[in-house]
Amino acid sequence: MRIAILGAGRMGSWLARVLARDHHVIIGDTDPSKARGLPMIPSWADNDELAAFMPELLVNCVPLGATVKVFGTVMDHLPETCMLSDIASVKTGLADYYAGTGRPFVSTHPMFGPTYADETNLKQQNAVIIKESCEAGKTFFSDLYANLGIRIFEESFEEHDRTVAYSLATPFTSTMVFAACMKDLDAPGTNFRKHLEIARGLLAEDDTLLAEILFNPYTVRQIELINSQLSYLTHIIKDRDRDEMDKFLGKLRTNIGMTSIGTIDSRGNTSGQ
């Protein structure tokens, strides 16, 4: 298949390298030096070159805020049969856009980033394929992800954005709060070092990607839930309420699938929860 990729950032470059193993791929970027920096993958400098390539699939890998705009810059230079695609982290507005084009489309989201993932071993990583996508597009990306050992989930546009708010925005926000409260420690504990490693990995991501995920319309509700639980925990700590603390910790363990463990009451007696 002839595949054109828009955007030579981390994910666009990764996808170009993967697809080039079995397909004829070209890549373009507003910064031509990025597109030219990928060995063995041709780039296009203008839309006339893109038109001459006659792509069968166009994958848009630019940040969400520019996705629709960038589609518009190339649409008149694509064959009428060219399938449209994106890998945006948040799908807000894309359903209406695709419906307006009248073209076949497939929208997916690899739920991992190059900063965290080992690109040579993506087993146990996840990807979402949007239910409303055309069957040919779903089959293409299902085969691609399956061959890489990536677990595949199908969700609607709305379901996907709710999932992202829960599975990405929640830990991102928690990690950012940790980093915001950071101070130097000469001998940090093991838990501290683990959190620090996660924070450094997160903040190594592109600012545009982080903003894209946090500006998801469903993120605010998740932050409100975090704030409410922090307020509850603050109340318990201020009152030094051991009974409420035991209940709170028990709830946390249940939430993350842990087996209840024994607790020690004020008299030193141990009991199960």
C-alpha cells in the first residue's frame, strides 16, 4: 500500500518506520528537516509531490490542535479513494470532521509513547481502534497492531476520550502534582525514586502532547475526583482518625484489586479488614 504520513514527530516517525517494513511510505512535516531525518524513508517537500505519490492511506500524526487544519492543507491533493487516518490522543471534533469529508477513515490511538515504551518489544502495550472507522481501515490497523503484539480495544469516539481522561489524564495529573511539590532530598526513599522516575519520563514528553491529553473535555471531572479524595484524606489526617484511615486504605486496596491485609488498632491488636 502507498501510505503518506503527516508529521515526523516521535509517533509519526515510529509509525513510518514500522509501516515502511511492508509498504511504500513517504513522510512530510512543516519542518522539512524532521522528515528528511528518517533513513530510507522518502519525504515530500510540497503538495505536488504528495499528489504525484497518489497515497491510498494518509495518516495524520500532528498534534490534535492542528489535525483538522493540516488535513485541510492536503485534501485537494489526495485521490478521491484515499483513506484518511489519525492517531490523535483525544478525538474531540474528529467524528464530525470525518463525516463531513465523505471519505473512508480509520481513527486509532496507540496508548503508549516512545518515551516509555520499548519500540522493539511492544507486547502488553495497548491500542484503541475507533468503532466508527471503516472496516478496511479497522482491518489494516488490527493486523498491524496484532503483528506487533499490541493488545487491541475497540471504542467509540466518546468512549475513547473518556478512557483517555481516566487512564492517562488521571496519572498525568497526579504525577504533575508530585513534581510541583518537589524539593531536593539527599537520600530519597525507594517510593520517592520510583515516583521521580515516572515524573521525569512524563515531563520528557512533548508539551503539546501533554496539553492535548489534559485539555480533553472529560479531564476536568477526573481532576475534581482527585481533589475530592485529597480533601477527604486531608480531613482524616487533620483529625488523626484511625478508624476512617483504616476504611480509606481498605477502599484503596479494593479499588486496585488487592487482597485485604491485617490492621493494627490503637491497642496493638491485629485484625483482618
